[in-house]
Amino acid sequence: MKLSICQTFLLLISSIIVSCSAGNKHKEKFASFDKQAHRGGRGLMPENTIASEKNAINYDCTLEMDLQMSKDKKIVVSHDAYFNSDFCLTPEGDTMTKEDGYSRLIYAMPYDSVAKYDAGIKPHPGFTRQEKMHIVKPLLSVLIDSVEMYAKEKNHINHYNIELKSSPKSDGKTYPSLEEYVDSAMKIIIDKGIAPRTMIQSFDIRALKLVHEKYPGVKTSFLVGKSGVKTVEGYIDELGFKPDIFSPEFSVVTQNLVKGFHKQDVLVIPWTPNTVEDIQRLKDMGVDGVITDYPDLFAQIK
């Protein structure tokens, strides 16, 4: 992203403000056991929508979500860079084949076209308990305004876990450049005043490094999958700095891994255990929270 001298100065000032307001990254701590609703709790509500994130507040959960970018460079809350045929309908209300859905990239459309697709009325084959409703993929700015207002009515303070969906193969295809995508998302997070209550997560080491270097007051969470399991030191070496949170696929977690990261002053918050038994087992191992599709399960955890 090419920035003018004025824009660069304002971005620098914003970063300094975040650093000062956040101070010690752990100053404003999340709950002792951080209950996170994956994509707002997609087991119960249409994922990554204003409705699902409001519902996560009802369960006293951290609001977890994903970001994409539209053609007019607006930040959209969506896991997929395209329209997933499992639960999205065309502007005409028709279903799509997987191939058709894949071909409809969010980055190829201005947001007013993105907002014509329904993302909540079609029954989701993987989440049969999900409440159905006509709903669209929201802008991040609008979602934040909506959930902050809802939280105020509930006398609740929101915490956020926001995932940057990027990878080398996506550069120039689902956003113009990695830095422009990251800066655009961070500008909204800073301008809305939620940066001290937000962790930024990603599988993309490059994105986390950008956040770590340009926005040092914001918490970072390193997402990893099942493949290529490493030691604690191996993960930190791969990233190149110590993140605030280590967030592995839940089957990777062992008690030794948890203890090892705790010795490094790094929290462990795995994704996505979806049974009471798995969540309880992880909590008993000493993890600092979990990200689940079913936030209603937390009521059964001791």
C-alpha cells in the first residue's frame, strides 16, 4: 500500500497510541480461562455474522472472527475468500456448486455486491443445530459498532480474537498486498478503540511479524495445525519472536507442551474442541482457554 507522508505519520502515531494504551501486553488480561466462540459459535448461529458474535456475548465468550478484503478495499468478516456453497446463496437466492462458489471471490467484488449474498438461511450440513436466518457477511467496522453497543446494553466488556487470513499464495489475489491488508484491518481495530482488548491471530508468520513490529502493543497469537509438530523452542524459532498466545489444533496439545509455553510466559489456547470431554481434558491439562464452535458447552465445564 502506497502511503502519503501524512498517512504514514498518522499510522505511526496510531501505533504509538496503541502501544501506550496497551502498555504491558498482559495488563488487560482476558478471563483466567478464556472461553472463545469460534466464528462467533458457528455450531449455534451463522458463522462470522453480527448475530453470531452477539450470541457469543450471551455466553460471555471472546469474539473470534476472520477477515477478508473486498475489491473496494473494505475489510469484510468472513473465513473464506469466496462464497462457501455449504451455506451461502447467490443474490438471486439460488444455491451454488462448490466450483461456482470458489469462483466468486470477495476480492473481485465491491462490498455492496458482497452484501447481496445470503450467508445464513441455507441449512449448514456440518452444523445441524445452527439457527437459520437471512444475514450477510458484515463489514468489520459495522460488526464492531454493533457488538460494542450490544455489550454495553448487557454491561459486558468484549474481548476479540481476530484472524488475519493471508498466505503467500493469496498475495495479490485476495488482497492487494499483505501490508495493505494488515494495515487496513489494524486501522479499524485501532480507530474503534478495541486494540487493547484484541489478540491478532494468524497461520501466516509474515502477518504476525508485521503486527509485532508495527503494532507492538497488540497481542499476537500463533496458529498452527497438526502437521509438522515441533518443540516449544521450535515453534518460537519458526515465528522469530515470542507470541503472547500459542494456538494449536487441539489434538496437538500435551501437558508438556502447555508447561513449556508457560515457562516462556506464552498462553496456550487451542482450537477447536467441540465436545465437553475434549474441552474438560484440555482445561485439566492447564490450557488458558479454548476456541470452540459450541459456546454453550462451557456451562458444563468444571
